[in-house]
Amino acid sequence: MDSNCAIVVVAYNRVNSLIRLLDSLNRSFYQEEVTLHISIDAGDNKDVLEAANLFVWKHGRKVVIYQEQNLGLRNHVIACGNLTEKYGSIILLEDDLFVSPYFYEYTKQAIEYYKDDDSIAGIALYSPRFNETAKEEFYSLKQNSDVYFMQLPCSWGQAWTHSQWNSFKSWYNKNEKINDNSEIPQNIISWPETSWKKYFAQYMLDQDKYFVYPYESFSTNFGEPGTHFMIKTNLFQVPLQSYSSSCFNFIKREETALIYDMYHENNILCRYFDKEISRNITIDLYGSKNSKVYRRYLLSSRQLNYKILQSFDDSLVPHELNIIYNILGHKIFLYDTSQVEVNHFAKVSTKSENYLMRFKNYYELLNGWMKLKNNNISLRDYFKLRGINTISIYGAGELGKRLYEEMKDSSIEVRYFIDNSLSKTQTSLHRIPIIDVLDLKDNQSIGTVVITVTYEFDLICENINKINKNINILSLDKIIREIENINNLC
């Protein structure tokens, strides 16, 4: 094994992206000779191989490997992670990244500090500013350290030691499938099979491990078209660390008052309530957790019909400060979910307001769908990228028909229409069987259910879960919003 931390670059078919990343690596600071290992997946990409071979690495040994066959992103990253066997520690960078000149000294110090901590699964170079599950901005609470902890892997610049990677590989070799009932966020479960990151997320949850994240980012993501982006997006660009430090300030996980879960929720907030509540509370300030993970007490921004014990405002940023400083209001609620009560702070809508909300929902959905079409983005691509090959459409109205038409003659199979009203008078539509929601019980051929009656999503989702908890459920409007966010079309 090398005594120094090697830099491993994962490349495929983005030659300009690779050249830009390599240039940023060459302009960075190193106090020792460093091995640069460029791994290129097989494909129609001889220009990428030529660029890698021509690149002059000024800071040590350069190794260029061209894979004999196409591995795909997940298997390619796994193969590169296995290089910890050869190099001891690696910094892994995908080709659409860009690094701060000081990324190496930060990573080396972090690896040295946490190398014997079994609770640490890896070191992140990237500092997120966006919560991919809630589709909202993320601001981490500051503490007297340069880093914090989150139970979510980083894929936009990360480092592993040999022991950290081996621990994951041992788990991975026994768990090559993720259960749809997993407690990891639904958006992560729905990531395509090309994603290694969702397996690492399940591993971290199963083994109670964490990534170390910097407050100031040492890498940023250009979000260029590739395996996971349809068109270029700047959504994941973040400011880079612009100064050097001879001694970064690290902290042990057990000594910190700041640990985020994979929903970007600060679970240390439980300490601000009495022992009875703190032992049995779910933190859900973003309101993105599934109700199946709720404990008796729930701190959430969702307006739910449970007994309210306390309520807070959401003005301070980051939002957990409103609880820490006891900023009262009616935006964040502490519930006792064992007692059902009407939430009087939830706005009660009249019949005409309900119709208006329904039409507003349809307008926003159709407007977003048109944006995708104008940018030559199909919903087919969304499903393909997430390894979803079979869907059933909930709602056989106009939106359901339009969704079927977009899937028609593609590799995405529409197995059923689910429509309680229409199933009483009609057995099929476009030769696709129409079934009642009760027919979902014990049905193994449903695939992913896409709900087009989006304004009643929560109620429909609850009813489906009562009948069959194993079904993956998506909302058409949320699919469209996710594609808009990722591709910066908002």
C-alpha cells in the first residue's frame, strides 16, 4: 500500500469535464508526491482516453486504466473503491467535479483524525446546500469545528480508508438488493440501479455509520449531462474553500451536539425536550418523512391532526434554531401522535377554495410537463434512470391517459390503470386492464404506482399502504418537480 492518499478519477464520456477536473487537480497544493489514478469505463470514448494519456501530472505518478468492458457507474465506482487495497486511502472524484486548491490537505488531515473511528464511513469533500429529499435549501447549524456529521454518503468528492471501504464491501456482498420498505428516503430508493450511493446509504443506516462533512466545500459539482443528469444543471454548485489551514479543527462524533440523519434532520434537537419526549421523538422539520417511521412524539412542519404540545415559528435559519431559542409560532409543531385532535392552525378550505387548489395543482403540473417537453426531456427517461421498468397508473382521467401516451411504445410497461369508479363500468382502457384499489392486495405485478390524482396524494397513498405496504408509490407532480429541480428548469 502507498503511504500517501491516492487521487482516483472516475471518467467515462465527458472529455471536457475530465480536462477541467484534471486542471483543478494540477493547480492544487500538495506537500508530497501523490499518485493520480484515472479509471475510464469502456465505451465510445477514445477522446477521453487520449486526454487522460496526454495530461501531464505535475505532482507524482500518473496511472491510466481503461476498463476492458463497460461496467456502468455503480460497478465502476465499486471497482475504484477496491483500489484502497492497493493505495490504502483514496480520494474519489467523478469527472464533472471541480476541487478547491486546498482539498488535499483537508482530506489528509481528516483521514488521519478519523482513521480509527469505526462509526465513520467516509470523508466528504462536498458541503451540501440542497436537501435532495425535501427539494429545499439546506443550511447546517454551525458549531466550534470545521466539520459536522450526517448519516448520508457523499458522491461528489469523498475519501475512504482501506478499513472503511472493506467494511462497506463486506456488507455489500451480502446485500445486493434494497427492500422497498427500507427506512431510507423514498427518493433514494427510487434512484436507478446504476447508483452505488443508495446501497451505501442503506449500509450506513444498517450499521449506524456517518460521513464527515465540511462546512466549507472542497469540491463542487457542474451537474453536466451523464448517467444521472439529463441536461446541465447548476443546482449543486456550491462555494469552494478559498484559504489554507495547516490544522483543521475536527471533533469526535460522540463529543458533538450536531448530527444529521439522511433526511437532513438534526436529531440532537431531541435534547431540547424532557426525557419522556426525547426518548421517543421523530424529528421531521422538512416534513418529508413517511408516517410509518413516526414515533409517539413528532416535531414537524406538517399540519397534522394530532394533539399539539408546543408550536414554533420557522423564521430563523437554519430552522432548528427556532426550537433551540424557543421562537414561538405556528409553523413547526410538536405533536403527541397517540392523541388525535383537529389542528386548528391548518387552514380549513371551502368547497370553492378546494376547486381552486385543484385547478392550481393541475396548472402547475401541466406547466412543468410542458417545460420538460420543450427541453426534449421525457418522463420515460426518469423511470429508466431509476431502474423502473413497470408502472401502474392511478387515475384513468385525462392526466392518466396523457401519461400512458408518453409511455406507449417505450420500454416502460404500463401494467394497469387503477380507478375505483371506472373499474365498475369498464374493464380496460387502451387494452390496459382497469382495476380497483382493492385488487392491489397481494398483487406482485403492479410495479411502481404513479398517482395522477395528485391533489389527493396523501389520502390515496394512505389507502394503498393499508392494502399493500410493499408497493412503491410516486406522485406525477413530484416526479415533474424533481426533474425540473435537477435540470434547473424552475
